[in-house]
Amino acid sequence: MLLVKAVVNFCWGQGQQVSLRLGPSSSSSKPSMPILAGQHILTLVLAGPGGLILGPPGGHLRCQQLQQWARCLGSRHGMGNGSSRGSHFFSTTQSPPATQGSTATQSSTTTQSSTATQSSTATQTSPETSTPEPPLFQNFSGYHIGVGRADCTGQVADINLMGYSKSGQNARGILTRLYSRAFIMAEPDGSNRTVFVSIDIGMVSQRLRLEVLNRLQSKYGSLYRRDNVILSGTHTHSGPAGYFQYTVFVIASEGFSNQTFQHMVTGILKSIDIAHTNMKPGKIFINKGNVDGIQINRSPYSYLQNPQSERARYSSNTDKEMVVLKMVDLNGDDLGLISWFAIHPVSMNNSNHLVNSDNVGYASYLLEQEKNKGYLPGQGPFVAAFASSNLGDVSPNILGPHCINTGESCDNPNSTCPIGGPSMCIAKGPGQDMLDSTQIIGRTMYQRAKELYASASQEVTGPLASAHQWVNMTDVIVWLNSTHAAKTCKPALGYSFAAGTIDGVGSLNFTQGKTEGDPFWDTIRDQILGKPSEEIKECHKPKPILLHTGELSKPHPWHPDIVDVQIITLGSLAITAIPGEFTTMSGRRLREAVQAEFASHGMQNMTVVISGLCNVYTHYITTYEEYQAQRYEAASTIYGPHTLSAYIQLFRNLAKAIATDTVADLNRGPEPPFFKQLILPLIPNIVDRAPIGRTFGDVLQPAKPEYRVGEVAEVIFVGANPKNSVQNQTHQTFLTVEKYEATSTSWQIVCNDASWETRFYWHKGLLGLSNATVEWHIPDTAQPGIYRIKYFGHNRKQDILKPAVILSFEGTSSAFEVVTT
């Protein structure tokens, strides 16, 4: 047997050159052909006698040529292209099974460790070790799997939170960090691969995706593309806004924040880079199970519009099934988890001002902390994503809607109260407050996912495939049957859009279920924006149009025309990338239609997953019947009553292309725009100032000398605007809680600002003055001992006639004792 070793540059597939030379094999006494170059090693096992010539000794091959040669040689020597045979690639940056978690682990955790963490003696950092070349795997079945996580938090002050569109709901601190979690799966011969990224943000904007794809192409060439990369938002409503390009979303964000946009792009790319670097042979298992008691349908009267015969096929008006992918290496060691479950991350309501990842983020936190013992939050090799699904009409506020002024139920078609109207009708979660509710819902998801992960035994096998199109969603011909057709509409929002939902009501007392306009608001709209055309009004009926966004183009189009549709498949699993929020029944119809399309072309028993908030945001997608009720979700179905039918038609076309191996024949579609000169943030940058006689980081209110577990340790510091920390990232946490270890006479970090038991509040004063409050809600698990709290910040300074500079600083509390009795 000959071993052909190809060591290529980090940018595999980018077109870099690879030097070739002949030499003896270090692992065999028989002749071999090493091909030496840069950092990564890809190993190909070739059976057969005699020598093989890849190219002239000392010559050069491009990476893509080398890959083609390897496949050719594999075919020549009877190795095929199946899952158990073929060319097998491994990375030298990963450890063999017996030495998991050294180099690869370090690369995945350094992005979260701050300067502050490193200045103290952090017990979470593993010692660096040299990584031996991984062993060869023959007859390997499974996939090459890489997982990665990176911070993508962005601004935590002076920016609107994205989701509720509530004016004045600006970020004023941080409860938890936001992360991008990437998962790369590749076939054993490396020929096909797919990428799924779940991001702790409200939704993926088109601008975000286009920029990420552009930078991936610059770094990796054609390896990661529009068809095999899915970007999905978790839909937290407590993440920063400001990363959109269409005017409706820019207005909701109160401007475009390039700082936050760039930080998100960098975080997403970093998570993919880490996953790419950490790829190793492994297996994927799938499991499914119901999660009870944490959802309600927030528009049940819309759901009831669907045919009774259809509703009778389901036991609930929400989808209770959770789908879990379990990823392990060939030794059975844990790598990561992806879970899809339909629930709105709105346990944190619109009175919240702290950046956080809501209930799904808490589920990720719990599982990652359990699997990454000894690591701070946001660090460690195991990555757990709780991704969004068909959550459009699904609320976690399970106590249901009640009038907050009288306490009576307001579960009615218009979600309105006898006294105070719709603004009084609000749903609440199961906890004592919104944070308690967040943790109750998140813990239930975590516990069920943990059970499904542990018991997962059905292996996912088979080839990987992907299909993608850009589609002009304003002009899709929808065939209702063999003789009748309809079409989609230019985008428009209806009156009930302004009403909001029972999870977050609107501010102008609009009512859900409106099928007629209002002369007062129509007149205001017409005076400011102009009248909607008869064509758009007719197309959207029975929706009364409040904003005819598809006919507004100043300063840029208000809504997207060009939308992504995309499917990736892993064997018998199909992940549909939905560019918005499907309601429960919409998701059921799409899953059923796509599954039937696969089956009609020979791909039987496919599991179809709805992955929500992907690639571009287009609000909601209801069924045709739900659309007639014109509650919030229907009023926000921007392409008209036939939107769902159009998507079903488009996704069936993608499924057919994959099943019949005709993806190459798909029309690419019109490329979406990338706008320049967007509206700038409304909140200006100002110089930070400390009170006279004080400096940044000084303690204004010290900690008490002693606390018991269950109490809250609080320290107030002289602060500076936290948004400065996006520009100067000297410190990558705003706080640490540290415990003194007498044996090593050093302070060990026990919490950072990604920990759910800490809070960082920023209090904005006048003329650049501000305070920062750090809270540690001491858990029952805290060990008795001596602790301190540290604050890390950045202040903006500007001298006359000089550009502004961002300077780092830190503050430290006095030591205090934690006792358990």
C-alpha cells in the first residue's frame, strides 16, 4: 500500500500552490510519496501496487487540481466515492481520540478569553501541547465534523434592541454574551460539505449574509458558498439592532451601526474558521421527541381558520417535536449538538434593556457548561446550538394573555381588554419575573435536548447536497391547481402589524384582526409617503395596507424583493432555510410537501427540518386561511396571501433538483443588492468624562464585607460608554468575579459577563458622565471564600484638533467574603 501525504496551506481550496517532492515514508519501510507544504495535512489512503505519479517532482499543483487528482486516483484504485471508501482527509490541528482537547480546544476558546482573564491565574486554560499526526482511518464511514463558537455581541449600549420595534428600548448593559455557533459537515472524501450557523441575533439580515459570503470566498475560494452555507438567527429579541440595509429595518434599528455589523460579521466568520480548523472524522446521530408545557399558540383564532380536516391530524396547535443532531468523533467523544424547536425567544419582554440570548440561549449555556466542565461560559470545545424553527405563532408565555389592569383573560380574536384596549393585553411566562421565566423555559429545553442527545442511536448516513436560488418574491406565479394560478405581491404591511402581539404590544393602540383601514391613519400615510397603488391594495386583500413598502424606495427600498431559498441535505435529513417566521401550520405544510417531493424522486423517509430566520428577513409567513383573519402574523406576511404557496413551490423545486442530481441546472436567480450610504445611528458618539477628583474604574459604592449564598453582591464604578468596547477590544468582558486561592496566592476567575448569574448595568448621565453597576447573584453552588469583582471598560478621549482615541481601563472592588450559613 502506498501512503500519499498531501500537506496543503490553510486555505484549502483557495487556489494556493502546493510544492511536491519525493521522499521516504516515516511510518512505513516501504516507499511512499509525501507532498509537503504548509499548515494543514490531508491524508489519502490508496490501495494498489506500484508507484503513482501526481506531478513532476519539485513541481506545483493548485489545491483544486490536487483534490481532482486525489479523486481520480481513488477511482483508479477501486476506492469509489461512497461513505466507507474513498479519499479521507484529516487535519493536523486536531488530536487523535486519546488526546482530545489540546490544540483544537485552545483555538476555539481563545476568542472568548479576555485580557482580564489572562491577567489573573485562570484555571480554565489547558496547557499547550504538541499534536501528533492523527492516525489513518480505513473504511471510515461518517462525516468530517467541525464545530466552532465565537462572540458576536456587538454594542451593548446606545443601540436599539431588535425584535419588539419599541422606541426607547435601547441597550443599557449586558446579561449574557451573544455567540455564533458553526457546524461544518463534510463527506469522507472531502468532495461535498455543508455549513450550518446558528447565531444569537434577532434574525439574519441580507447584508450580513452577503458580507459573510464575500469574506468566505476571499479566504476559502469556492469551498464555502451561497448554496452550502446556512446562516440562521435564534430570534432573541434582546440582541442589538443596526445591521440591516432595508429601510423598514433601519428605521426600527434607529440607524445602521457599522460597528455592530462588523462585529457580527467577524464573529460569524471566526466561528466558521474555528469549525474549519477543528474538523475531524466523526458520526452524526438524529433523535426526536416532544417537549411539553413550554409553548402556547399566540394566535389560536388564526389557527382555527385552517381546515378542520387538517387540524384533526394534529394533537396540538403548536409543534411540540424537538429534533436533535448529536455529533461525536470516532471515539464517541462529544463534539456538538444542534436542536430545532419551535418557540419564540421572548421570555425577556420589551421592558428589558440588557443584551442577552433569551430562553434558547440559556438552554445552550446550560448544556455547554455541563459538557465543558472547568471552562468559563463561552469557552470549551463542545458547542450546543438551539436553533429556531416554525415559531411564528408560538409563545413561551404560557400563562396566556391577561389584562394587566384587571387580571381577566383577553384571549379573544382581537387580543383586547374592555378597559384600556389592546395595549393592556399581555401574556406572561411561568416565572415570578421575566428572567425567572426565561430560565424555566430554557432549562426545560436543555433537559429534553440532553435526554434526546444521550439516547440518540439513529445514525445519519449518506451523501451531502445543497441547493440555493435567489428569487424575486414580488412576482412568483403560484399554481393553485392544474388550471388556476395566482401571484405574489410587492411587499406591504397591514394595520395589525402595528398592533404587535400578546408578547409585545404596539404603542399606538392598534388592534389585531383589522380587515379594514382607518381614514385617520390612511391620510397621515398618504401625506407623508404617498398613496398605495390600486394594484398593491388589490393584491394584498383582505389586508388593509398600512405601509406599502414595496412601492417605497427612498433612501433605499423599504423591503427586499430578492429572497434566498435554500436546502441542504445530510443523508436522509433535509434542512430548509426559511427567510422569515413560518407559523405552525405553514411549517407543517412545507415539511409535508418537501418530504413528498423527495419521495416522488426516490428519496424515501426524509426528515425535513424547518430552520427559521435564515439568510434574509421577510417577516412572517402564514397559511392562506390564517391570512384571512389578519392578526399580527398575517398583517406581517409581506408578499400577500399566496406567500406560503410560493415558498412550497420553490422549495419543492430545490428538493427535486437535489433528488434528481440536477442542482447544476437550477437558475441562479437575480443577485440581491448591497446598498451604500445607509442612515447613520441617531445617537452620537461623545467623549466620556469622569467626575472631578475621580478616574474611570474608581469604586463609587463598595461591596459589603460579607454575603451569603442567594444574596446579590453589587459594586458601582465610575463608568464609560460600553459601546466603546466594540472599537477597542483590549478587554473582551465587562466584568469578572474572582476567588482568592490561598494555596497559589492568586485570584481565579469564576464568572464573566457571559455568566447568567452576573449583570452589567450602564447608567448614562449628562455630558459624558456615567456609572457602571456590576451585580453577582451568588448561586447556591458558590464555594465559601474571599472574592472580588472587577470591571473592564473603554473610554473615548478627544483632544482639541485631534482624532478621538479609545483607551482601556479597569476597576477592582474591595475583597468580600461569601459564606454558606
